[in-house]
Amino acid sequence: MIVVMRAGCSQDEIHGVVKRIEELGLKGHISQGIEHTVIGVLGQPLPELRDRLELLPGVEEVFAVSKPYKLASREFHPLNTVVTVNDLAIGGDEVVIMAGPCAVESEEQLLTTAHAVKAAGANILRGGAFKPSTSPYHFRGLGEEGLRLLAKAREETAMPVITEVMTPTDVELVASYADILQIGARNMQNFTLLDEVGKTKKPVMLKRGLSSTIQEWLLAAEYILAQGNEQVILCERGIRTFETYTRNTMDISAIPIIKKLSHLPIIADPSHATGKWYLVSPLALAALAAGADGLMIEVHPNPDLALKDGAQSLTFDNFQRLTSQLTLLVEATGRRLAVSGAKVRA
Amino acid sequence: MIVVMRAGCSQDEIHGVVKRIEELGLKGHISQGIEHTVIGVLGQPLPELRDRLELLPGVEEVFAVSKPYKLASREFHPLNTVVTVNDLAIGGDEVVIMAGPCAVESEEQLLTTAHAVKAAGANILRGGAFKPSTSPYHFRGLGEEGLRLLAKAREETAMPVITEVMTPTDVELVASYADILQIGARNMQNFTLLDEVGKTKKPVMLKRGLSSTIQEWLLAAEYILAQGNEQVILCERGIRTFETYTRNTMDISAIPIIKKLSHLPIIADPSHATGKWYLVSPLALAALAAGADGLMIEVHPNPDLALKDGAQSLTFDNFQRLTSQLTLLVEATGRRLAVSGAKVRA
Amino acid sequence: MIVVMRAGCSQDEIHGVVKRIEELGLKGHISQGIEHTVIGVLGQPLPELRDRLELLPGVEEVFAVSKPYKLASREFHPLNTVVTVNDLAIGGDEVVIMAGPCAVESEEQLLTTAHAVKAAGANILRGGAFKPSTSPYHFRGLGEEGLRLLAKAREETAMPVITEVMTPTDVELVASYADILQIGARNMQNFTLLDEVGKTKKPVMLKRGLSSTIQEWLLAAEYILAQGNEQVILCERGIRTFETYTRNTMDISAIPIIKKLSHLPIIADPSHATGKWYLVSPLALAALAAGADGLMIEVHPNPDLALKDGAQSLTFDNFQRLTSQLTLLVEATGRRLAVSGAKVRA
Amino acid sequence: MIVVMRAGCSQDEIHGVVKRIEELGLKGHISQGIEHTVIGVLGQPLPELRDRLELLPGVEEVFAVSKPYKLASREFHPLNTVVTVNDLAIGGDEVVIMAGPCAVESEEQLLTTAHAVKAAGANILRGGAFKPSTSPYHFRGLGEEGLRLLAKAREETAMPVITEVMTPTDVELVASYADILQIGARNMQNFTLLDEVGKTKKPVMLKRGLSSTIQEWLLAAEYILAQGNEQVILCERGIRTFETYTRNTMDISAIPIIKKLSHLPIIADPSHATGKWYLVSPLALAALAAGADGLMIEVHPNPDLALKDGAQSLTFDNFQRLTSQLTLLVEATGRRLAVSGAKVRA
């Protein structure tokens, strides 16, 4: 912490701040500038230290120097974390593709889609059994029946399965079916839920909150890591801005920023970020060009009949076209798409 | 719903849309404009109807005409809802003041504050026992011990108590102590939690999410109302914008907007909205001038020693000064401050 | 400036930074923390210093300590600036009301409105002769003819006139008619225009840009002040956020913040901030409760026939009702409304 | 326009709206829904029509159906506009690279940079002679001397030159030196300036404003087009959001959106969008992957000595590395980089 004193503050005020710093078991170090006196705080930073110092007489502003997250920081963990799911490695040299319907609607819808996305090159099957919905009157998912269908699709296609868990008491149930637990954007700061998934041994994909800063997002990951679960994957899915043409604004710069600040893998979800199917492919390509470790893409056999988020879902044909483009682009950047799990197993 | 067709779309496309509308059990009504054909959809709107129609060939855009919330809407419930807590009426002619520390820290801290805010005119005691915290390493509240202290403070001061519940499994516990359940901004779209508090008989104060639109906020209220709990109070506490001088930007216009769109009472929380104690009083006055039904204010005996949010807490003196100003302002607008519960009881 | 070095940076990197600081004629002062070394920069801050230091090897972050605006800052100018226009004082104990149509449309429209707003208590007449318009196909104002009508209305009502100037070459012309020059939100960073109005002797009202921070706004004021024109009035008129119910989001907290950081008067414009006439009165009351020095309100004889911004204009009746409410509220806060110029003169 | 009437409005209110529509020379077409009556407005939309109808008794909301821009719209101009500058085509099959220093600082700085970026594959030289600056005390450019140096660099390297014009009275001067006129983000709604560059015969690159929607941006382009200048290039350079890690948030989705809505070419400027040199390359790659017609990149011989925006400038080495990566990526997407003008000429 660095305490900047007000221009023209008194010696008593300066000493008052130093005294408080020392009472808290820390050390204060005074630098006299031309306009402002600055006091550096040495020692382990305490929670709420900033607020406590900012209120003292004569203080103008307090800056935090250390990053508030430790386990998520590349500073203390320089090498990339690679999360493994069966034979897939997320965060290594290969790019993974998660694809599937927004919501699991029926056995037929899920299985057809699972086979189609696998054939097109997807590695992991996505599908929501518990769905957050802005309105209480809309479809909220099939619940455990949806989980059973996901397990069936996994059996048929040998693709691991990722699905959302929305509330702490469902963690055990969802973890008993899923290969990767997904925390949705609206739950990024559902701290009890973060604690709970942190206690499992399952990989967790943590979506960025709609109005979450990069730092808050890494602190949310820190909650999971602090519980002993090191298998955390981040997912950029758009932030809320003034622009209304898209559902959200995809913050592509978050990808290289996360790569710089953290060792955790990062996935991009252009379906939720844009809300419009015809923007999914260009943004998917952009995310990989910017260095994302993978993609999550919504695919539906009949988007215009989907029970959830049809407008942002690709048809099978469009998804196939996208994976062809991705292959070329990823190779041009010196990486390659992961080979679909099943092929390896077969 | 209104479907706007693309300029120059074909007759087949127009008929395709009408056919789909009819397949869904609704009726389509064509108007031919100069540039665009427009199709009105008649009948009960279905979930995801917008997405489903927007994807049909020839469609340019789809507008929703009806409001998606019903129980929260003034359209179907013209008279103000008044939530009663003991002898206090929230949403009527009187203005209520909720005050107390951000977090319950100790018996002494809570009781001193409770007596002080009551003496200054507060009607309801606030204090967090379960605290959301951006970092896993910061103070997260005293838990049930905090609830017990709140109950003790209520006994001593006869003020009803409002406190936050953060997760569905805590609802029963918190409801057994609290007079009003608070849903925090980060949990505004924690739908399982909304369902759960909707099943209690306790009044619920629902804070607006950091990046929540007015419509999403009313839909979150709709979740609670749809479970049969009609005692919902809304609370504006600032939204996230590009401005960083304040913790959030208080959206004062939300107050008259809610009054127009909904029958539910609305409270303002200038402490969280601004994050700076010296902005709390001007914003508290502004919120009441704009028509808020009450205020929630953080007060602490020693803000510079607070375990949580000291920078935005008022001292006892500052809170006393604020309630004096409030009294004059509220009277000038033809209302009056509620008389503190205890005085009535005595 | 304070330079925070990366954890684990080398001694060479630290000395490199100090050396560069000294080459620039400044002094560097090293503090060794537990995780980070911090270097304070002493001496007059140079433009772009932050960028220049941030790029040196081993540097993590650079914080600015001094405020970048000087003439606009209360730090160096503790007493309130009071701008006088004829017998009106803006920024003193009295609250001023500027009112009139968005755009000057015709002699009849302007004169009727001028008389009506004066009768209701307005002190200054507003009206646009040069109008910014998002679309090139919409009404862009009557130009000099509009200025002549404003002069005529001033003659008839003895109210001073405020009107917008949009481009540097119009400054002389507009200044020859207007009593206060208005810089619109879109031109807040039209630096050539700021220079130009800074060279006149006329008071200037500077609206906050749609996405301007408080600091950028004060720096824009600094442009005008730096040219020798000390008669600057600020005007909060809403910022752009994700909320679309209102045209903009009025940042009421800007009012007490400006009062704290600067000595310049601040006016609130709830008409542009909300874009909806029924929100103008509650927000006008809120702005005064928060300490604004005055209001700017759009009034039109027939809002539903207005050539510009009818949706946010008050009718004469609604404006009259508002000024009655304002009088009571302002008195409750220990101030009073300015008496209309004409009455004083008579 | 579509007028949605309030639920339960009267027949008189409906007829009042239709009557007003007819008085304005348009036709109204009534559709009776279950909750709401909807009135379609047929005929050429008038400016301010929305405001005028929204104020009539019984009206709930008014939607605009037609797009407010015509000349910029792909609807009325399906084929891509290709802007030609000497032998370069912007908006065709080839990708162009504009590069150079933020500001022209000296002959040596500009010429060295010009030769370096050309050698690395740049096609167009950028460099500011007139610089917008948030603070009046910072470097504001060399003015005409800067323009002369740009002309000299063009002579030496045969690269066309792009440079910013900030105020209407400078348009003639700047146009006499520059090959492309640049309108900066802060001037996107400087309507007098837009008119003025619209009257020249020079290509104009229009940067998106910090808080400009896609629609407002296209309307700003419409100003230029409406003056008869069809040579308009758009440039995405980041929007203002709540995230403060980057200078702005680059809205990559704007690229495919512009391609869909408009026929105008679009360039991406990752230097201003991110404000950090180490984010420039990933975002440059992302922008091209998403379909941008070109890039604008800041390059400086010694970023840590730059007078302007050093933190976001690439060194010569980093720029060289970037163009190698770009070449591979662009080829993978089936396009190619334009060959530098000089080579063609030689």
C-alpha cells in the first residue's frame, strides 16, 4: 500500500498515519515530494487496510501495490496450468472445442447434436441441465434428467461433458455426472458456490461475470483455488457495455491479459458474447487468433425451434464450416486443434 | 411481438413467418409499409418466441411489445404495495431509515451502533452476519453468531432487523432471526435463492445487480412474487459504469422509474452506491427528493477501524447530522420520516 | 509519480529507472517493500512521464499522485468561483434556473416560452440556434436567425440568454448575442473550441461528455481556464451506461464530487440526462438536494409538436409545478432560488 | 415507426394517434392485439416523429423500423465500397497496414520510422501533426511543420500518408498534404468537421467515438457521405467500458457487424484500443481473423522516449515480428496483405 497525503497536510497528520500503520504491525516509510508526502506501507497487507488508512486525517488517496490474488497469479506460478480431462489437455499446445446445445431438451436433440459436433471436430460436449433464466416463466432446464442424457451422450460419443451447476446443494449431484463443472456468469461471485466446487476434485470452468473486472474474475478463481482445487479454466463470454446491437461485448483483450497475469487456461464463448449466430464464427476465429486455449460454441439441430438461445446457435452445417476455418487459422498460428477424444480411445 | 421483415423480402418469406406463428398457436397480422412489411403476433407470448422468429428467413428484427414481468408491474396492480414490518409501513406516506454497520463485528460494536442510530431517528437496524467479499482472504462475517447479536440488538432497541442471506440453505436460519431478508446485488440473479426467499413469509429487500437493467431487476422481483411472497422491497445501490471516482454510479432515475413501472416500494443505499462517506449525505438527500420510500445507511462507531467498508460508513455524529437534514427535506416534499418503532411501542 | 517495480526485479532494473528519472531532471527515491520495490519521483511531473517510465524494464505499474488539473482544482483555489451574469450570481447562495426550448423554432414559440418560464421563476433563457443532431437529416437549428430571436426575447423579458456554440469559427458570432456560451456534451473534448471560448470574456457552461470521467471533465475546463477565462460553469447532463430505459444515466454524485474537487459552479440538466419529461422533475429535485447551483430545464409550448427533443420537454404547466416544488425544497436546504433578473431591474 | 398503445387505452386515444399521423401526411394502420393495440405508421419517416408520437395520450412506446442511415447502409448499396489511394485498394481482397508514430516529433524520428515500417510491410504511413490531448499542458503536435515532414516521408518512401484533422478550418490545409484524412474518436460527432471533410475529394477514415453505438457511428459516416464524399473508411479503436486494465475495450464484434450493415471498409486500431504495447499483436491478429480490411498500428523508434502514447507503441522489432505473424494468418483466411505501394511503383 502507498498512502498519498493531501497537499499541505500537517506533520501531525503524517505522524498519525505512520502511528496507525505501526499499530497494525506494519512499517511506514515517508517520502517527501514537492506537492505531496507519500508513505509506503511495508509488511503483509491486511484486508480492508486501504479503507482504514484512507479515512485518516490528511490522507488524499491510497494505492494498492500488491495484487490481491496469489494462487491465480503468474507471479507466483510462472508455468501454465494444464487441466486434463481424460486424454484432453486444456491450456497446453492444443486448442479444444466444446460444443453442443445451450440446453438439453430431449434425448434425440442431444444425441443428434453430440454426434454432429463430434463428427465436425468438437472434443467436449456442452449442454445445460440447470439453466439460469432472466424470467421465472421461461424454460429452466430438465434438471437431473438432463444430466442423465448427457451421461448417455458421453457413453455414445466418448466425449467428456461440461454442464452448469447453479447452486451449492447441486454440486454433488452435478459432479457425479459431469467431467467439467461450469460456473455461469451470473454466479461468478456466488461465493458459497465457488467454495463448494473448490472442494470437489472436478475441473471447473469459471465464466466471467457480466460486469466483472479482470481482477474480480481472478479473485473469484482464487476462491476455488484456495479450497485446494487447482483445475480451474476461465471463460470469457462478453461483458455488459452501452452497445445494444450485441447481447454483450466480447472482450477479446481479456485473453492475452489473462495469459499475462495468470497461469490458468482461458476459453472463449462467442455464442453468449454476441447473442447472434452470424457473429459467432468471426469472433471464434478472433479469440483463437488472440491466443485462447479453446472455444465453447452453441450448436442446435434447429435453432429456430430451440427452447433456449436459438438466435445464437449454429446449425450443424455452420458449425462444420467453422471448424474447417478454425483448423487453418490455428495451424497458421503454430498450434493445432486437439483430436477428438473418441478417436484416441478407439 | 412485432416482426419486421427485411426490405425486399419475398412473399414466401412473409408467408413462412405467418405459418410458423400459426403453428405455435398464435395469429399473425400483416401490415405492408413502404420499406418494410411488419407482422404483428397476436396471442399469449411464448418464451423464446423472439429468438425463434428472428431466425426465420427474411426477418430483420423482432420487438417485444408486452412487458415480461406481470406480478411486479403497475399495469396489473395499480396501487402501491405497502410492506409492513411490525408497526412500520414501507412504501406508504412515511419514509423509513435503515441504518447500522456494514458487518456485525462484535456485541459492543453492534449494540453501541444500534442505540446511536435509533437515537438519531433510524427505524430499522441493518448489519451483515454473512458478508460477500470479493477476495477469499477478507472478512466474511460472524455467521450465526452475528444473527444472535442482531436479535439481541433488536431486543434492546425494539428495532426490526434486516440482514443478508447469501445462499438457499441459509434461508431458514436467517429467516428465523431477521425481520427482513436482504438479497445482495451479486445475488440478484441467484435464481435458486430468489425461489427460496419467495417461499418464506418474510419481507425481502432485493438489491439491484451491478449491471442489471431495470427490466432484469423487476424480473428478479417477479421470481420472488411468483412463489407467493408479495412483500418485496427494491433497493437501488449503484450500477457499474466507466466512472471510477465512485465505487458505483447511483442511478437516482431508477427511483421514479420504478415508481412508474411497478407498485413495489423502493429504498436507496447511498453507502454502497458511492463508497465514500462524504458522498453519502448528498446522495441520501437526492434519493428522497426523487421519491425513495426510505434509505439504508452504513454507520460505524469507528469507521477507520471497521472490518468492512469503513470508507463508506458514517460516524454517529455524521449520521445524526444527516437525519436532521433529512427531516427538513422530507417535510418540504410533503412526507414525513417514520417514527422509530420503539418510541411507538413505549 | 510512484513507480512500482515487479516482484523479483533486478538491481540493474531499479537503477535503470532511477537513472532515467534523473536524466529527465527529476529525483528518484527508493523504498524497499516486502514484495515490491517502489520508487517515488520527486520534481515537476512531465507530460507522458507515466508512459515513459512504465515501459522501462522491471516496471510493474506507475501511479500518478498529483492531480493533472491545477486551475480547476480546489486545492489551489479554495474559495468558490461565483460567475456573474448581469445581476445573477451562479455558484453563490442562490439557485438559478435556466429554462426554455431545446431549439429556437420560431419567434412565437420562443417568446411565448420565454414569458412563461420567466413568470414561473426562471432566471436565464436557454434555446439552441445551432443544434447538434445525430442524423444529418434532422433539424440543425435556425442559425443566426435563432440568435436574433434570442436577443429579442432577452429584450422583452430582461433574462440573460445561454446558447450553444458548436464550432470555433462561430464563437465570435455567438458571443455577440449570448450572455453565456454553452459547450455541448459532444464537444467537451473539442479542444480547438475550448481554446476559442477561453479567449472570450463570456461565461462558458461546459457540459460533461457522455463518457467523460470527472477528471477528463475538469481537464476540459482547464483548457478554458488556461486561456484566461475564469468564468466557467460545469453542467452534469447524464453519462452513457448500459441502462437503456433513460437516454442517459444522470450521475448525481458528480455534483458533490465537483464541489469537493473544484471551485467551479455546477448546474444539472435533467432533461438531457433522462430524455423523458416525467423524470425531469424528480431528477431536478434530486440535483438540488445534492447541492447543485442551478438547473437547466427544457420547456416547450407543445412538446408533441417540437422540432427537437419533445419527449424530454416540460409543458408550461409542468414547469410551473416544478418551480413551486423547487422553492420548498431549496428553502428546506437553507438556500433560496434566485429572483428573476427582470424583477430586480424593474 | 410502430406505435404501441398502453394496455387499456381508450378508443379516443387510439384515434388521436391516428389523427396526428394523418395530419403529418402519413398513414396509420391499426392492429388489435390481446393486451396492446399497435399502430403501424406508413410513409416517409419524419425527423423527431418518434418523440412526437410518444407524447400523445395513451401511447406506451414507439419503435423505429427503418434504419436512420441510408447512404451508409448495405441495404441500399449491396456491394462493398473499395477506397483507392494511389495503387492501394482498401476494402477489397487485400489487407492494408497503416503504421507510424502516434505523433510526428522530428524529421529523424519520422523518417526512421517510415523506412522501418515500410521495410516490415506497412502500406500507409500514419503520424499526427495535430494531436488531441486530454490535458492542455501536454504535447499537441507540430502542426503544419508536422505535415511538411509527412510529405517528405511520403516522397522518400512512396507510402501514402494518413493524418488527423481536428477542426473545420484546418481541413483545407491538412487535405493539401494528406492522402487520407483521419477523424479522431473525440470528433466523431463534430458535425461541422464531418460536413467539411465531406466536401473534400479525399478519403476519410472515421474513428468510432469512445461511447458511440454502431448506429451513431454509421450516422456520422452518413454526414460525410451526404456531402458527396463516398470515400469513407471506418476504424474501430475501442470503446469505453467499466474495465480499467486496458485504455479502452476493443469491440471486435463491430467488425463483422459493420460488414453486415454497411458497405464501407473497416480498419482496426489495436494501439488505441488497448493502450498497452504487449496487447497490440494479439488484438491485431484477432481483428484480421474477424474480417477487418486493415490495421492501424503505432510504431516508434524508442517508445520509452515518445512524446505521446509511448506505452502503446511497438518497437521496430516488435512490428516486424507482428507483420510476419499477420502474413501467415491472413493467408490462412484466404486473403493476402497488400504489397507496399513503393514496390509497385519502383
